Amino acid sequence: MKKGEDGMALDIKIVEEARKPLAMNPKKFGLWLFMATVIMLFGAWTSAYIVKRGDMGWSEIVVPNLFWVNTGIILVSSATMIWAVRAARKDNQERLKVALSITTILGIAFVIGQFMAYGQMVEMKEHFTGGPVSHSFVYVLSGAHAVHLVSGVVFLIIVLVSAFRLKVGSKNMTQIEMCATYWHFLDLLWLYLFVFLLLNK
């Protein structure tokens, strides 16, 4: 009888373990799937850039100086995002609000800086249309990234509002972890694009 009970207990344990969820949070999975799509999109554009670079009439691009400044801004914003996540894990609400606010401001500054960089490009006669296709690629690559970064800023604002409502903390980390993942992804994506443009003028 004892043997049968032990066997039944083992069967119940196996069934209970099988019922435990093995996959990640559905929202996080959706985010990773979206980021994979973005990677493929920019991978296709940069591949097309390299192919077109071998065509006749390709004109060397001049990377705007503001791209360097904006790169520094987005790197600092990633650091403040890390600060925000650590504050959330320690339930330090004041530090969390400050860190998220700074990250949001830096994100907005990056977007503004990118549009100012386009002004520099116009001054250097690097126009989106009516000129060499190489110039158009710079607008498309940086502009598409800026659009995604705007969505990141919107995400930051949503998390910031949640933080002020005391809905972000050690017991509720999903939202800020997703925001941090997406923000760091946008940071790395810009670094890739920036270095790519520097090496493939």
C-alpha cells in the first residue's frame, strides 16, 4: 500500500511540475519578437547600403558633428536607465522618479539633436532627395531609429507616470524591466548605425 501511495505521490508531483509555466512573460516575449523584427529591418537597410555603395555615382557622406553629441547623450541615458532599475529593485521611489525623469529628458534631447543634425546635413548640401543616394540612406537609417526612439520615450513616460503612482517597485518590475530592455536595445542599435556610417562613408 505504501508503495502504491508513493507512486501516486510521484505521479502527482510530475503532473504539478508539468503545469508550471516554462515560457517567459508573454509581454516580454512580444517585445523580444518586435526587437527581432527591427533588427531584420535595419539589417536589410544596411545591407542595401553596402550593395549600393559599389554603384557608380556613389558620393561619400559626411557624418554631422551632432551625431557625436547625440551618441554621448544616449549612452548617458542608458546609464540613468540602469540607475532607475536598481532604484526600483530597492523600492527607492524618489531615486526611481529622478532617474526615470533624467532618462526621459535625455531621450527627448536625443530626438531633438537628431533633427538639428539634419539641419547640419542640409548646410553641407546633403539632401534627402535630389542628391546622391548615399545621403538618402543616412536620413532613412537615422530617421527610422529616431521614430523608434520616440516610441521608447513614450514608454518611458508611461513608466514614469506609474512610478509617481507608486506602481513600480521590487514587487512589480515587469513594466520597468521591459522599458529598460527596449531602451538599451535602442542605444545599441544607434551605436551600431553610427559606427556603421563612420566605417562606410
